[in-house]
Amino acid sequence: MAAEPRLTSDFWVHAYLARLRLNDIPVFVTAKGDPTAGAVIVKLNTLDGAAQAFHRSYDMDYRRVWTELVAGDDAVVEAELARQRAADPDLWIVEVEDRAGRHLLDQEGLR
């Protein structure tokens, strides 16, 4: 099995921001991590008091996939993000704000 090419965190985050903005989806970097190898968490805020956070993990075939880290009230998700950030200061946190729940993480090039 050939290894997937790895992009720097900074490059991936900037490409993700551009993709969201092209789709008129508001997005903000709320924590900037290590530009080369920092992990990325994407928070989806649906602006109704609820939120979800996604992080990269591996599926059964060892492919990198986005999976849900935490979901619930925005305060619960924020508390988990604060714990993650305290444990890993190199962590990036990107917040997407979309009432329709769009995050585009399932699109080609972002998976």
C-alpha cells in the first residue's frame, strides 16, 4: 500500500479556508498550531447552540478519514477543544459557521 502524500498543516488549513469561502461558508482559525505538522480539528457551529468537532483518524483500511470527536451543546464542544489544546499546543482549530451544517470535509481533496 503506497503512503498518501502529506501536506503541511498550514497549507491544508489555507486550502480548506479557500474552499469554504468559495462556497460562501464563514470560517475562522481560532487556534493556530504548528505550521508543518500540527493536528487539525474542525469545529462546526450551526449557530443554534449546537456544535460538532471533527479530527483525523484512520479507518479499517488505514485510510485517513474525518471522524467526530465530540458533539452537543456549543459549551460542551468548546470545553473539549480547550482540553485538546491544553494537551497539544501545536493543534490547529478551525471553526466553520453554517446553519445548514456544511463543512465540506467529505469532498474530494479534503477527505
